[in-house]
Amino acid sequence: MRGICRISNGGGDAVDEQSFLFSFSKKRKNIIMAEQGVIPVYQNVEAHLRAPKIKGVVSHGAGVQYDYKWAFVEE
């Protein structure tokens, strides 16, 4: 963590103030980029084969993955 720093542009005109703010913005971006954390992104995926003649199988996003209550074999 960085300490608090004092900022001064020397009391110049508007052009100097804009260039100062631009450079300060770049410094702030560099500090954020240097100290940011990394969060891994992970998604668990499974592939299943299902016979085309099996109908009515319900897939859920949470809880029980598959519900076979209304499943049937179409002949």
C-alpha cells in the first residue's frame, strides 16, 4: 500500500494544469495496475451423450443436475 502524497502543480495556467492532471492520471493508473489482484476464472463443464430417442429429461442449473421424473423413451 502506498502512502499519501502531496500534489502541487506550481500554480500554473490551465494548460499546465491539464498536463499535470494527465500525468497524475497516468501515475494513478500505473499504481493501480501494479497493485491489482488476480482472480482466476474457472468454470466446471461436463459433456454427456444422450440418445436422441430419450425425451423429457430436465436439466437444472442448481441443486439436482438432472430430473428424470418426466423422461420417456420415444420409439
